[in-house]
Amino acid sequence: MTAPEYIYPEGRAAFPHDGLVGIAGLAPHEIWFLLDEAQQWVELNRGAQKRRDMLSGLTIINAFFENSTRTLLSFEIAGKRLGADVVNMAVATSSVKKGETLIDTAMTLNAMRADAIVIRHSSSGAVQLIADKVDCPVLNAGDGQHEHPTQALLDALTIRHAKRAFNGLRVTICGDILHSRVARSNILCLTSLGADVRVCAPPALMPADIERMNVTVFHDFDAALAGADVVMMLRLQMERMEGQFIPSPREYRHLYGLSQERLQLAESNALVMHPGPMNRGIEIESNVADMIGRSQITTQVEMGVAMRMACLEVLTRKGRKMEGWA
């Protein structure tokens, strides 16, 4: 399915950005463009021959200043399937641990003449800081509590495959909204595409003034689930919490955990999603996470490779001097 209401501009005008730091600032047709571009890679990845050498001769650096399994592996596979040379920067043994500033690190990476840099960092705004100092495309793989744009895009791609359209779709996002860059990027992405987004969390884990993001706020999970077409669960980010945000994991599970019984409040064909890693038995029960036909959690992982292939390929077109992208 394509977006019939959008006719993409020709050439680079279809996606004029030099990098992908966030969903904020992307027009709806630019999001649709990336979704359409990713579709070819979904099909390729499901075939026997998964490699295309479109980025042959290019070097991609994955600089992850924060721990990651899914995102790092996904970007590495994406780059290699496009034929690029992929280098994972081991931050734990890098000069960052010796006190090197982020700007010095950015200038070092820039001097190595990478063709694209993928960055994850614990500080909001760190990716933009590096993007301002380097000459190649920068992709944000998550920065603090700010954004995680490729996660939102792969989630949209997952929903599109199952639901076909976004306009009027009721999406409930439940969990640690306050600390979640995934929630922020998904809200920006899904509301831009026309979805009706609901957010649900304990009061201590709900950002102030989040209504400004065109969402409906709930503290009662059962009410937030009523009639939902998509239920997206988020983990409690204990590593970002200072102080007492919830009474106990047991109490949180009772009030905000997704069980099969509670899922019945949503639409009968509602999708279940989770960006991972999951805290099984806290925010989601195993029999829900593994529910055949409803759970999209492994599909999200699959779509992540395709979406990251699309982003890398599109953002390096200028450097490869493709017609219309100079």
C-alpha cells in the first residue's frame, strides 16, 4: 500500500534531510517515503539472497555510547546487507572512557571519512551535537529521553503491514512514558500519519503537558485499552529513575501489566507490540508476548532491519551522487 494522498516530489526533494536525528521536523509524506522505501528491503530479507551491494565501498560507523542488542545488531546487519563496510565502535575501550569530550570524539570520527555514522548516547541532544560537527549523514539510534526515530519508523512499518492504514487507528502506548524516547518518537510519527494516540502511565511516569503532543492521557489502563487497535507496551526504565516512581513491580503489574484478560478490552484483532527488551511478568505476560497472530514483537525486529536499510540507503544517495540527489 502506498499513501494515495501523497505524490512525492522528484529526486532529493522526496527526502531532503542530510541525516535522521528525529521524527520531529519530518513531514508526513517524508515518513511515507521511508515506509515505501523500506518495503523493497522487507521483501529482499524474506528471500534466499539477502545481499545487495548498493553501498559497496562505503564505511558505516556504529558508535554506541549506550548498551544495545537489537538496535546495534539491526544496524550492523542492515549495513552489511547493503554491501557496506560496517565498523562497531567499542566505546567501553575507547578514549571516551579516558575523558575525551564528545566534540573531540565527533571530530575524530569525521577525520576518518566515514560515509555514515549511527549514534546512540545517554544524553538528549548528543546526536545533534555530533551531527553538527561531521560531514556525513548521522542517524540517531536513541539519545537520552529525546528520540529514537528508526524505532518509530519500524513500528509504523509493522503496523502498516498488519492494518494497512493509520488514519483514525487507535493506538494505546502504556508504560514508562516519562523516560521513553521510543514513546516520544512514536507519538510524533503516528499522530503525523493520522492515528489517534492514547498514552497511559502512573502519574509519576507521565510527562507534564504531554497533551500538547496531540495525545489523550489516561492513568487507568483498562480505560485506555477500550477499543484500541494497537497496544504498545513499554518497559520500566529503572536505569533512568532516581527516587520512587512506582510502589513496587508487583503493584505496577497489577495496575499496568498486559494480560490476556486485560487485552480483551481492546479490539478483538488488536496488535500487541513492544520495542524490547521486555520485562516479562511485569509490563507484559509471556502468554501475551508470544500470542500467535496478535503479538508483533518479532515482526518489529524483522521490520527494523528493513527500515534501517532504507534509511542508510536513502541518506547515502547524495554521497553516491545518485541522479536527483546531488
